[in-house]
Amino acid sequence: MRVRELKQELDERLDALQRSLDERFDARFAALNRAMDERFHTVATRFEAADERFERLEAKIDSVAADTRRHFDIVSGQLRSDIALLASSVLASNERLDTSISSGKSEPVVLVSALDDHELRLRILERSR
């Protein structure tokens, strides 16, 4: 009977050791799980903050792009009107020149002499360099 009692005592000790180890591992794994959950929560919070920053940045980019587009549309419209005004001025000048040439007025001669004089001034300036 002594063997039976020793076996039972050994079984009880092993069961107690097993329970102790199970409790220690369970406690350790629970602590690790809590630590991992905290870290994942921290990372998730940081990702949420980064997502919010990217959303704000995208909204700002969209806003600036819309402002730039509006400004470009305004400037291009102004350029169109300026070019149209310039074209009409050139056409009017050409018409006046054609009219004065065909009517024989002295205006073309004055224009040609002014251009000649200008050409002469440029040649003198270029020689002095």
C-alpha cells in the first residue's frame, strides 16, 4: 500500500504543479495579451490621426486646385480679351495705313522715315559697344 500512497501523493503534487504552471502561463499570456492590445490600440490611434491629417491635406489640395482653376480661368479670359483688343488695334492700324497709302497721304512717308531714323539710332548704339 505504500506504493499506492506514494503514487497518489506524486499524482497530487504533479497535478498541483500542473495547475501552478497553468496559472502562471495563463497570467503571463493575459499580461502579454493586454500589452499587445495596448500597443495595437496605440498604433490604431496613430493611424487614425494620420488618416485625419491625410484627409485634411486632400481637402486642402482640392481647395487650392479649385482656387487655382478659377484664377486660371479668370486670367485666360483676360488674356483672350487683351489679345482680341490687340488684334482689333492691329487691324485698325493696318486699315488706316492701307487707306493712307491708297489715298496718297504723307503718313506712310513719316512712318518710314521714323523707322529709318530708329534703325539709324540702333546702328549707332551698336557701334559704340
